[in-house]
Amino acid sequence: GQNIDQPTEMTATEGAIVQINCTYQTSGFNGLFWYQQHAGEAPTFLSYNVLDGLEEKGRFSSFLSRSKGYSYLLLKELQMKDSASYLCAVNGDYKLSFGAGTTVTVRA
Amino acid sequence: GAVVSQHPSWVICKSGTSVKIECRSLDFQATTMFWYRQFPKQSLMLMATSNEGSKATYEQGVEKDKFLINHASLTLSTLTVTSAHPEDSSFYICSTYPTSGRFGGTDTQYFGPGTRLTVL
């Protein structure tokens, strides 16, 4: 089976940095995705990692360590609009398995 | 970028009725489409994988006779919730990726906007 863990909630101040960790144990690995989801809306793609290391995309960066089954999403210069749920998803056998999501609340 | 649409965006129905949800890829062909269900404050759970021209593959615990999937063309997949009950009330989301592309990487899955189903 697939097991993907991430914290339930995180709170941070506007302008700060927040790191959302994700650990996974899956049968097969073909990449790890991070998605952002606002309440009542579909997820939107943020990042994709298939090799170890850091992928940077503007204010968002994602890191992967396959040997440790570990990834994190780093959100820098937080803005109020970044308040959302962040989903870690693993492509184990060419279909996505999602973590429960981390709700990030950005405070002024 | 790729666009996936869903119709309807929300539906309210009486218990015992059937509801059909459409998922369309608007600017690319999609051999494979995925159907997810998301309950409040929970993550997306894959229900089934829809393949054009063949039978859908259902995840464990998902009743194939209750959730009928038809993928009759390369741009359209439908999910029919038959004899819906209040416990079927949920957010249903489809996703897909271009047939010509590679799943993952730059050709990642694109999600439809979702359908909110409320069964009274």
C-alpha cells in the first residue's frame, strides 16, 4: 500500500518562510508532486521532483531525498493568498496517491 | 496550458436518483482519466482510472456498479453515481494528462475544477 504523511496544520506570519515536510512509503516511485488547494477548489500544480535535490520555482522550492523517502515544500516571502491546503502526492505506479494535506494559515 | 473542464460544477439531488458528471479535456487528447473523491477536510482519494475504449479500473473498496465510468472518446469521460445516497455527498474531481505527453515532469496531471454533489 501507499503511506504518505504530512503535518495537519501550520501557521506562519506574512513575509516569513514555512517548510512543509512529507514522508512516504510507496510501492514504486515515479516522482513526487506538490499541489496547492484552496477550499472548494481543485488542486493546482506547484512542483515535481523525480531526482534527489532541490527544485526552485520563484517563491516555492521543493526538495526530494529518495533514499529517505522524504520531501519538503518551502514557501518563502509568505503572502496572505498562500493560505491554503498543500498536498504531497506520489506517483507510485502511474497513478497519484495523496497525503492528507497540510493547511497553512498566513497571519498578518 | 492544458485545460480540463467538469460539468456540472455543483448538483443537488434526491436520494435514490442517479447523477452524471462529465470530465472533458479541452485542448488535448487524453487516453487516461482519473476520478477522485474528496470529503471535507480530507485528501483526494482515487476512485478509478478511466481508459478510452476499455473498462475502467476501480480502486479497492469502490463499487463499480454504483460508480459507472464511461470513457467513450479521447476527450470525454463520465462518472455516473447511481442510486445516490447522502453518504455519497462529496467533491468529485477528475484529472488527466495529454496522451502525447509523459505522465509526470512537465506533462503533469491537470485537474478539473471539481463537482460538488449533495444528496438530500
